[in-house]
Amino acid sequence: MFDKKYKEILQHNLKIKDPALLDCIVGEEEFRYLLSKYDKNSFMPLKNFCANLHVHTIYSDGTANIKEIFDNAQMIAEKNNKQFLLAITDHDTIEGTKEALTFLLENKEKYKNLKLVLGVEISTVGTKFSGQIKAFDIHTLVYCINPFDKRLNDFINKKRQLKFELAKRILSDLQNGLENVLKTHNIELSLDEASKIHPMITKGEDEVSHPLKKYIFAKMLFSHYVENDDAILNILKNKGIDTKSMSYEMPVFKYKSMFNNEKYFYIYKEALEKYLNQIIGENIIKLPQIPQSIVETLLKGKYICEAAHPSVGKACTGQDAFSFFEDTLSFISSLDYGLMSIAHPARLNLKNTTLEYPDFFDELFYTYKKYGRDKAYAYEKYYQSYSNKKNQGILDIIDNSADKFALAFTGGIDSHGKNICTRC
């Protein structure tokens, strides 16, 4: 029997009499064994698809509840005639993982082809690498956790509360720093409204400054080009479109694939133009360039947000709210249960280092093993959102570095919807 002690702890906390009920829950021993049997095809949503180790729910930024995710996983298992390994890995919260555990045990017969890994994705910040220019946002997946561990719960809950308080403070700084412009454009800011574009902002999860930057960019431009532009308002009115039903985040969700680099407010303008033409059914709207005064306001808002985010070589106003990479690795390594995997390493912003890529990933994995020790077990080698053309060279470099430190590999779709075969 795999993971006897781990399951005894779960059994005690769940107050269940029959330990056999927990044979659908995967601990560290079984997790290592299963990974040793998997290959690339195990993580690809084709006929041999049997594992998705990166799934988000409504408890973070996903749109599916636990039942919807389980139903989809069971359907895949039956279709492929394979046992399916599923990990719930919400950002900076284990509430979805807790629900998944109890839900599976209560419906074990219905989901008899599923095995569950109890997990979390912790958003960490790296600021101590050689040749570093800006901070790295490094997401760390943790598998086979004990969701009843008081230290783990306290760590996560404290960071969430501090991040939420930080988000409120940044919003206040934006309101004060941009007061005159906001009044001129009749703009009111709120975290609830910001959560339309990034739902985790009101939950104290994931990042803080980046979502608020996106919010102020989109809100400001929507106000300038739509709410305060008589020509656009008249076009919409003549088409019978109620502008009260429109909101700043709609172009983002309609054209989400456009938002793939750092020039966010320029991309938002393009997406907004496409969105307006789409809803009126004609290609007649051409938005002018963003006025320099608006650009300056957006850059000021960007500066206000970034002042609260960790950077290289200096403290930030919200220092305690962030999980720093080395500190988080050390903390997880001190727990009784939990194996780590660095999430989607090829998505790290490599513009933030002056090192050659092989040297950077060597240092990343060296640091990972130094502070994470035996718990620094794997890296996410297979990830659906990697572009073969764009990422292949980087992936080869990452694999070579990972091999130097004898890291195992995991794979995941990074699912955020009801279909765990896709990312969104």
C-alpha cells in the first residue's frame, strides 16, 4: 500500500472509518511511481491522455466548479479506457482542494476511474538571481499536500490577507495619485470592478500590481474612447446598443489571445476597436491614437502599481504580502508533505536577466534544489500553452538544465474551464 502514514493523517482529519476509501487519493510515494511511468503522451489531450496536473477552479481564477471538473475527467477516463490522474492546483488557496477531497470520497463509485492529487499553485517572486534586472514571477506547484496542516493553512491565509490589504492600499494610491484625471473622466475605481478582469484580486491570490495595472489601463481607455466620446456614443445609440450594459473588461475577454505581450494599453485600444465594430456589425470605427496626456496618466498609474511590487535590490511597500521564491521553497521543504514542481518555466520573462539562458536555468534549478531540497522534485516540462515554434529552443535548454539536477517532470494543461483538455 502506498502512502500509509499520509492516508492515516487524512483519515483522522476526515473522521472516516474505512481507510480503503482513500485509495483514490495519491500521496508522494504513489505520485513518484506514477510519474516514472508517464511520458509526453500521458499529458497530451489525445488517446493516451491520462494526467492533468495543473487545474484551476472557481476558488481561484477558474470558471468551473469541482463537480464539473470531475465529470469531464471521468468522461475522458472512460473514453480513453484509462485511469485519470487529476491535480487541483488553485492559485494561493487550498479551499478547492479540500472540497475536491471530500467530494470525491462522497462520490467515489461515480468517479471510480479518477485518482486525485491534492495540490496548490503558490505565486512566488524571485529577486536574487545573478544578472537580474527585474523580479521574476515564479509559480510553484505543490503536490500531495496535507490540506489540514495548520502551518500550511496559516502560511497561505496570511499571505492572502496581506495581499488583499495591499490591493486596497494600491487602489487608494491610484485614487489619490490620479485624482484630477479620474474626476475629469468621471471614473470611480473599486476592487470589485477590478475583479471582473482578474477575479483573484479580491481573494488575495496570485499577483497584485499586474492585475491593477491592467485594470487602470483598460478602465481609463474605455472611459476615454467610449464613455466620454460623443461620436462613439451616437453610433452605439443609433445601432440600438445600450451603453449601460457595456463594461471595460468585455474587449479583453472577447479578444483574449491578443493580450500576449507587455504593451497592454496599446493592445487594449486595438481590441476595443475590434469589439466596437463587432457589436455594431460594421467596420466603421477607427479609434485615433492614444493622446499623450492619457499615455502619461497610464504610465503614472503603472508606476504607482509597480512601486508595491518586489524589485531587484530594494524593498517594496508590500514586502510581507509576497511569497519570495527561496523563502517559499524553504517553507515547503519543512512540511511533512508536499512535492514541488516549477510551473511553466518557459513562460518566465527572460528579458529580466542579462545571463545567457542556459546559465539562468542552471541557477534557477540550483536555487530550487538548494532551498527546496528533496521536496524540489520536478518541473513542468509538458504545458499546453507552449508554442512549439516560439518555445522549442528554450524548452531544450530547460530540459538540459533540469537533467543536471535529476529533476523529474510533470505536465499540465493549466485548465481554467469545464474542459480540462484546454487552458480556457
